[in-house]
Amino acid sequence: MVESLEMQSDVTAGSRLLTVENLAIRFKNATANTVDGISFGVDRGETLCIVGESGCGKSISALALMGLLPMPPAEIASGRISFDQKDLLSLPAKTRADLRGDRMAMIFQEPMTSLNPSFRIGDQIAEGVLRHRAVSPADARRRALEMLERVKIPAASERLDDYSHQLSGGMRQRVMIAMALANDPDLLIADEPTTALDVTIQAQILDLMRTLQQETGTALIMITHDLGVVAEIADQVAVMYAGKIVEQGPVQAIFDDPQHPYTIGLMSSLPSLGERQSRLTTIAGMVPTIDRMPSGCRFAPRCPFTTVTCEAQAPALSAVSDRHLAACHLAPLENHLAEAL
């Protein structure tokens, strides 16, 4: 479940797999944190979607979880990342490397640049198995074939010796999923895994990931800017803007009763299936650059409801209903906007 740290007392002991507390990430010579004090958690078998515009800090947060941020120029300015009750940030580099690809795995955004064009896909999957399991090369190859079959690649035994350029975009993404799941990880992070795919292949990939998750009980963090994907796959949602989480809660609460103006703006900009009556709604303005972050609410320069308080003071992420939190001085919006009218 995604919730503030003060609201976690109802979580069953042992069900929480990952907890992120007040994580802040800063890059060398930056005047503000790129990721600024985010907190969330995910339970075993649960899907958390982190959603927001490009540049909001989603992918950087994921890389920090995996221990893949180059340091320097990046640094963890504050915070704690707890995985299965282990403090990841205090672990030796070798221990984190042992976790990565084994108990924690990641599907990257563009499989064509993530797969090595010089090696056969079967060898690339088997390499991860050999790194983390005491098995023979023959056993690792059998596991690679099993995973290709599991992700429903046609004629998997023949594709085992293909190179990545011989596969379609959808098949390359299936290979990435097979590689990530080869060691049955407890946590899978998927960074925009369907962005470059057409809608038919996207639906197939989402259905595949959901099925595999149900079979394995893997916790999934899906990073996306596509609210259609969020509605399809999420249990919990965290909405990020300019390095901060501005709203979070169960997916139904976020879609039925959005409580942050940015979330409302994202949903209003979605195209409808019916006949278009007018131009799509847009969010005015631009995301602030790292050297021009507002001193108050980071969304204030683009928000239609901005007050003097918003410009002067950053809002805290606080409860608006059961397990539903928003970082807005006016939340719950229906109360304040009704008073204004």
C-alpha cells in the first residue's frame, strides 16, 4: 500500500516489502533536490504505479532503488530505502549487486539499447541466471528457454539464438521481461515498458506482466506517464511533480476523487473515445527547471487555484480520506472551492 509513514500501523507485519522514507536526491552543483523527500511503500504481490510528466524524477527514483545512480554526480541527500527490512543505502556495493538481478530486477524503457546487440538473447538471459544461481551453463540455457516460453515468444527454441535486432519491438520487450524474471525476483521495477509499442502490443505486454505477477507474487513498481496503463494495472498510485509526490492512494480513490490540481489536470488532458467536441485540455505553463524551483508549492505557477499561501509555503502530504493523501493547501478541494464559489 502507498501511504504516509504515519499511516502504516494497519499493515500486516511482514507484508511490506519495500519502504522508501523521505528520499532526496541531488546532483552536483544543483540548487535544489531533483527528488525531494518522497515516501512510499509497496507490499508483496502489489502493483504501485508512479505517474507524472517526463522530468519529474520517476526514473531517477527507480535507479536509486536499484543502486544504479552514478555517485557522483548524484548523491542521496537524505532518506532511507528498506527492502525486506534491510537498509539498502547502508549495504556494501557487492551486497547490492548480489540483490540486483536476483531479488530486485528492472525492465528499462528502451529494450533496443538495454539488450546487448553482440550477444544472443538466450546467452543474455542465461548470464543473469549464472551470476546468481549455482547452476551449470546447460541448466542456465534451459532456464532461458523456459522464460522465453513463459513470456509467450513464438518458436522460443529457435529465438534463443537470435540477436536483438532480429526481433520486433514487442518481442524485445518480452525478452527484457524474461530476463528480469529469470531469477524470480521479489521486486520488479518497470520503467515505461510499453511506451514505444503500439496499443495492441501494449495491451499484450500489460496482460503478460499481470499474469506473471499473479503466478509469482512479485511486487511491481510501474513507472509511466500513461494514465490508461495506470487504470489497467495499478493497485496503488503515486503522482509525482517536479521531484515531489503530490498525491497518492488506492487507484480507485485517485481516479474517482483526485485531490491535487495537477492530478486533475493530467486526467482532464486524456482524449475521450467519443466524438471530439473541443480541443483537449492542457496544463498551462512548464515544469520548473531545477535551478528555478518555486519556494512554496512547486505546482503553484501552473495551478488555477493558487493562493498567497501556496506561493509562500510548500504543502505537506496529508490525508484527505482513508489512505488517500494529497499535498495541497486546498485539499479536500470540493470544500474549499465550494466556499470560494
